[in-house]
Amino acid sequence: MRKILFCLFITASFNLTAQNKKDVGAKGSIEFLYTSFDFGNINELGGSVKHEFKFINMGNAPVKIVDVKTSCGCTSTKWTLNQVNPGDTGSVFAVFEPEGKQGPFEKSISIYSSGTPDLIEIKVSGVVHATKLKQSDRFIYRYGSLAVPNNLIELNQVSYNGYDSLELDFFNLSNKRIYFYKIESPPNIQVIKTYDNVLPNSEYTLKVKYFPKKPIEFGPIRQEIKIHTSDDTLPVKVFTINANIIEDFGSLDKKALKEAPKFYVKNNTIDFGNIAIFSSPSGVFEITNRGKKDLEIRRVIKGCPCLSPDLSKRVIKKGETATLKITWNNANMAGPDTKTVKLITNDPTQPELILILKANIVE
């Protein structure tokens, strides 16, 4: 019995010693898919660029990154902080700041780990170029990572039976491609993409055709275009188009002009004098057609929400008169004030007319 127990003790001791030796020899091993990355051409003022280096633990024990050091203050890093088990993956991020670093560069990052080897070096490289965008250029407004000349477009004269063309210009300030995913525009506005992205430090143009919307509404029209992009700083770019829809009377000959409608109003100004604050005075303009064809009042545009215009008829026959009653719902501060109403007509000599209301508001 003593011999048997002795043999069992010797066998257990041998197995325990062998196991301890095995554990002592087990180590993690970091292996990167690749150890260098070329950023290519970088815009100096386009902000920092970042790349993720992925690694896998090819060892037989967990491994952990102990420290990471860079060769330059222009390069910073982040890495997987937790231990990585055998067969699992982790990452080291390299971030390079290009401002003030024009020309080619190569920066190294030293990675210290608990595995083998305990030191690995990875590198990033590229070429930093001065930004092509100058302060004197037309791209004066920053719209997220894109610069634009303006996000408000004025089309002062668009013929009601024609169209106008314009361009939306962009400059990519960032160091990554920006994609144009989707464009939302009203049916009367056509936006044409030549391609779907703009390269870093480069220009891009969208071509736009503006047609008056149906039914025709003469005078000022305000519409929007929404452009959905991959720009994470401001994904949706909104452009406002202010168009003035007009009738082109340039083709009329002398005979047509002689037979055209003729707008006449005896006085284009009503002065209410002193009125109490929060009062609602009304005034009437009498509009006469002194021409030979029907006079059409195509649109009445009030210059203030406080005005309530009431036109007796929109088509005025030869020699007839219509009335335009305007109520001023006054809620302004005391003192002199002036409001206006614009009329759009088919009179070729007076297609737009301004009527004026004045008052001195007293408490």
C-alpha cells in the first residue's frame, strides 16, 4: 500500500510541474494585418486624418497593449485597452494632424505589449499639400466640411414660359471624399449630378435648371433644395432659391402695345393720419383699366402680415374700375409707420406697381 501511494504522489507531482511549465511558456502574440499605411495627398487645412490598424492575437494566452508611443506630437493614438484573448482582434488608431506640416511625411508608432514580441512598430505616411482654397476665392461661406459661395440664390427675372440656369458650387475642405447621396427639390427644379462625390481639396458643381412652377404664380417665389451628403459635420445642405417670375413684353410691337391694357390709379398712397395703436383702419384704392384689352391683376403681394387686402375683381374690362380695400391690423409701436402692397399686372408698361399706406400711430 505504501508503494502504491508513493507512486501516485510521484505521478501527481510530475503532472503539476509539467502543467506549471506549460503555463509559464504560454504567451500572447500580436500580429497586424499590415504595419504601414499611406494617407496619400492631404489638405493642410482639412483637419486630422485617421486610420485603424487591426491586429489578431495569434498566441496561446491573452495579450494586452501596455503602452503606445509616437515619434511626433503631430501624431496621436488610441488603442484597445482590454486584454485580447487568443484568436480575438484589437485595434490601434493613428491620428495625424497636417496643419503646418506641408510636404511628405512618415511617422512611426511604437506599440509595447505583454506578448511576444513585446515591441512592434507601425508607420503612417503621406504628402501634405497647401489648401487650394484662398480667402479671396468665391467660396466664402463654410457649410460643414464644404465651402460654398452662398446658400441663397437670387433669380431676379425668370420668364413665366421659359427657365433659368444656375450652378451650385462646392469646395471640399476636408481630407475625405464627400458623397452626395440624395437631392430633394420641387418638381419645377431640376438638379443634375455629374458624379456623386467630391474629392478632398477639390471643387464640385451641381447644375440646376429652374422652371416656373405650375400653375404660374407671378412675382417672387421662394423654394428650397435639400442635398443629403456624407458630411458628418452637417449632412443636409439647404439652398434657398428666390425667383421673380415675370412676363416678357419685349416681343410686343407698337400695335400690340397700343392695344394693351392700361393700369390707372388716381393716387397710389393712402395716409391715415393719426391712428390708435391696435386699431384696424381701412382704405380703398380704385383701379381703372384705360387700355383696350382686359387688365389682369395677377397677384397682390402684401408687404406685412398685418395687411388684409380685398380685391373686388381680378379681371378689369376696358373702361371699368375695380376696388382694392386694404385693412391695416395695427399692433405696432407708437410713431410714424409705412406699409406697402405690390400688384403684379399684365400692363406691359407697369407690370409691377407699389401702393403705399401711411399712418402716425398714437397710444
